[in-house]
Amino acid sequence: MRKKVFVLGLGLIGASLCKAIKNPSIELYGWDYSEETREIACKVGLVDHIASIKRASEMDIIILAVPILSTLHYLHELARLPLKKSVIVTDTGSTKHEVMKLAKTLPFTFIGGHPMAGSHKSGVKAGNPNLFEEAYYILTPAEGTNVEPLMEILQPTRAKFVVIEPDSHDEIVGVLSHLPHIVASGLVRMSDQLSDNHPRATQLAAGGFRDITRIASSDPQMWTDILLTNRSTLLDLLTGWQEEMSQIQKSLIEEDQPAIYDFFSQAKQSRDTLPTKNQGVIPAFYDLYIDIPDIAGAIAKVMTIISEADISIINLKIQETREDIFGVLELSFKNQKDLEKGQRLIEQADFRCRRRS
């Protein structure tokens, strides 16, 4: 008998999970508050059935792939329904303290979940069955909970499962993901003010600035929920960040060259030791930068190579900030495998390529 799996929320994460786990051994149900999203999901066969939360009582596994505050709302709703005694409910939220606190009061088994993968794209159309491949998938079960049935359902994602304590999870992702998103968004807001006085600033920001602030393109509602549900941790981290900035400001005021050098040197040493292959809590970007000589047909040649190799790209951009004889073509691939294949073929055609470091 096929297990019934219900995914509530068919945005990037929910749609990607559906595409990854859908197989003949399960009967897959889905729901999203957006009528347009439900229509798309139905049209493309993302799930076997579109169903409301009222069908939850039939399910073996329920996955809440919605913003965290919506997860808390759905958990209260599910607590009022006659669910199967064997049901397992999980979520995909980026903070775990609040949801696990509520889970202690629930009349069913809940296992906190956080697939540490994502994209700057969002919505059902951005769903990618390979999104979680080699990414860490954090589970925060209550003590004594058997996580094997859930891991079995999620195994097709090809993620690497890690069990961790909820508060430790929130502190880790606060430093490695939540604070960087706040900083990136702050930098973008500062650039808005700069553009008011210097209209060409936006054009010049198309290069490195756009790259380092790319994560600021994430869903505002999701990040509002993240901040509010990881409030205590982030307040401490923001205080630490402000102290760090005050220190470099002091060094600059005093023209303390050794201190300024140490600031960058220590950061470089730490950055250079970070792992490069495994996906972390900030979405991985599979970008390739190709030097394009000022020769007619050069870009067309690169795109022909990619097309004939049947490699999909998710974005293409021509950088305009270079002043020498080469332009730069930026290609964004779906995954590491496609990036490596594309780079190899393009370099065989005597183009010079670089990856994001």
C-alpha cells in the first residue's frame, strides 16, 4: 500500500521536494494558498492530487513547506484534526526554537526539519529536483523520536541528514545565514541612497557588488518570519556585529594600519579555510565567468556549445564594467555538474573561464 505524503506550500522548497520524492511508491498530495500556484502544480503534474488541509487525516507524512509563522498556524490547525496515530509531521523552516517549543504540546509526532539549500529564485516554477543534492538536511526531533521513516521518504533528495539540537541549530544558522542576509540587505539599502546622488552607481554595481549582495533577493515574508522567530539570537549577533564595525571604525579614525591589516588578514585566513564543495546554509550559486573577445559571433559560439551539449542555464548576463578588450559573459547553471561540464567544453574552444571563488 502506497504511503500518502502531503506537502503544504508549493513554492521553491515545496515544489523541489515534490519533484525529488515523487515516485510510484507514494501518493503525493499538495496544497498552496495561491490559486495560480495550485493551477501550475496541477498542470505540470507536480503532485498526484491537489487537496486542502481537511485531507490531512488520511496522510502518513505531512511536510509544511511554508514560512515559519505559517507553520505555527498550520500546526495549531493540525492539532484539531483526527490525524493518524502513526503520522509524522515535519517542516522546512530556517529556525527551530519556536516550532519545537510548540511541538511539545502537539498530539502527534513532529520532527523539525531544515533543508539547507535554496536559490535566489522563488515560486513553484523554480522547483528543482536536484536542489538538495549533497546539501545538509537538518532534523531536530524530540528526544526518543524515530527519524528513519521520514528519512526514508526524503532519501530521493540525495541530501545529507544531520540531527541537531534546536537551539544550537538556530545559533549556527544565525551566524552563517541570517546575519549575512541582514547585512546584504543593509548594503543594498545604502546603495539606494547612493544612487540618489550618483545615478551611475546602479550601473557600476552590476559587478562585484551585485554578487556579494545577491542573497538580498530572497523572499521578504520568509525573512521577516525568520528574524521574528530567531529574535533573541539575532539581537545578540547584531550587537556583536556592531561592535566589530565600531572596532574597524576606530582603527580607521586612528589610522591604525596594523589593526586594519589584521582585520582583513584574519578574515582572509578564515575565509580560505571554508569548505568549497558542500552546500552550506546560504544558497550555492553555480556561476561561470567567460572572457569574451571583441569579435563578432563570440557570444553566439559559447551559447551554441552549451546548447549542443544539452546543458540548461538559469541566467545569462553580460557584465559592462570591464574597460579592456574583453567583455565578460556570466552564465548561471542549475548545479555543479552542469557548471563543470560547461566550463570544460567552453575552455576546449579556447575561451578563458573563471568560477565564483
